[in-house]
Amino acid sequence: MADRHEAADLVQDTFARLCHRARELEQVSEPRAYLTVVAKRLLINRYQRQALEQAYLSSLRERPESHAPSPEERAVVLETLLELDRMLDGLPPKVRRAFLLSQLDGMSYAQIAASLKVSIRTVTRYMSDAYAQCLRLVLSTDQ
């Protein structure tokens, strides 16, 4: 953690996540271990989001100034990327990677399969899992 404020944010996020999953906590046999896992996952998510933001800002620096988006457009794109990151949170890394390669890089399933060293059938399953996750989250926020 870079400073005490980030640490405090992580603690707050951890307890917010625990409160959100209060019903599940009754079944936890090792509360300390569970708390540690939740905090570690949130920390990893935070670093992934920072990396995503840095990658986006880096790609913006490579564009000519005449093609640079306005501050409002940048904010919308960054928020969209972070929302997508939240939607894919919890998916296995290869499923997440396959989805991003398809949606952001425009790769075909065959290209993704070659990149991930899996079959096209596996990529199809990965994509189905990713779309199902996104649909579940969209439907759960509409209620």
C-alpha cells in the first residue's frame, strides 16, 4: 500500500464486501482466513484497476494530440473500462483474457485459441461463461 489512506480504503472495502455477504458468513468455518482471502482479492482487484487505468492513459499518450479525446470522453471511457473490469471480476484468468481479446482487440476465436494455447471449443466455452457473467450482473443491477 502506498499510504495509510489506501490501507483505510482497503479495510473499508473489505468490511463492505463482508457486510454485503453477511448470509454467507454463517457458513464460514475459518473467519480469519476468509477475511484474509477477501482482503487479498480486493487488493489484487485494486492493482488490476490501477494497471488498467495506466494502460489506458499510456495508450492515450501514444495518440497524436489531434486525436486525443476530451477530458469528458476520457472519463467515460475509463469508467466503462472499470465497469467492465468489475463485471469480469471473479472469472478465471483465461476466460477473462479470452473475452478481452475478443471484445477489445477484435480477435477471432481461432486467434484467441492460438494465443491462449487452447482449442476453439474451449474459447467458445470461455466466451459463453464471460457473457453469462455479464448478463447475470446486468440483470441483478436492474432489479
